[in-house]
Amino acid sequence: MQREEFTILLKKKWPAWLGLSAIFLFSLFLAGREFYRWYGINNEYKIVKNKTDSYEQESKKLQTEIDSLSKPEVLEKEARSRLNLKKEGESVLVVVGEDDFPEENFLKAEVGSNFNDPNSIWFNLKNWLRYFNIKK
């Protein structure tokens, strides 16, 4: 008996049920859209927070470097290493890698032929001899 009463009630009030169903589905759609927006904003917030944290760490690191460079000993060491500066009366040794070494077949070249050419290997050897005070 209850089932028959329900079907009769449903047949009489179907526009109301249809309206309520439409309102429910529309509300569900709006809630889903707002959740999607919230999720996107939350992810963007996390990304910005991570970037901010990394920038703060980098700022602290740079501040400690600035503080250490304010000391004259550290400043002198950095100037020597980065700018190849030296004190008066000091000698500096520059080590050249294989890639920076001049292209010259010094086995076939005449000894001493290019002592004045700065790109020649003989010019470099002449400077080494002068550095170690070996007379030629």
C-alpha cells in the first residue's frame, strides 16, 4: 500500500521533484566548481610558500657571505682567487688546462723560434725559466 501511495504522490508532484532535483544538481555543480578553485589556489599558495622559503634561505646565505666579506682577511683571499691579484713581491702561478693549451706542434717547431709570441709554447717555457731563475 505504501508503494502505491508513493507513486501517486510522485505523479501528482513531479514538477516539484524535478525542480528540487535541478536545484540539488546545480548546487552540486557550484560546490564542485568552488572546490576546484580552492584546490588550485591552495596549490598555488604552496608553490609560492616554497619559493618564499627558498628565497629566504638564499637571502640568509648571501647575508652570511656579506658578513664574512666585511672581514679584511676574507676579502683579500677572495680578491686573490677571483681577480688574480697578488701582493707586491709575490709571484702567481697560473695553471692552464688541456683545453686552454695553445695548439702548436712544438716537436717540429724550431727551438726558440717563437720566444716573443705570447701564444707560443716557447714563450711559456721562457717565462718558466725566468720564474725559476734558470739562465739560458
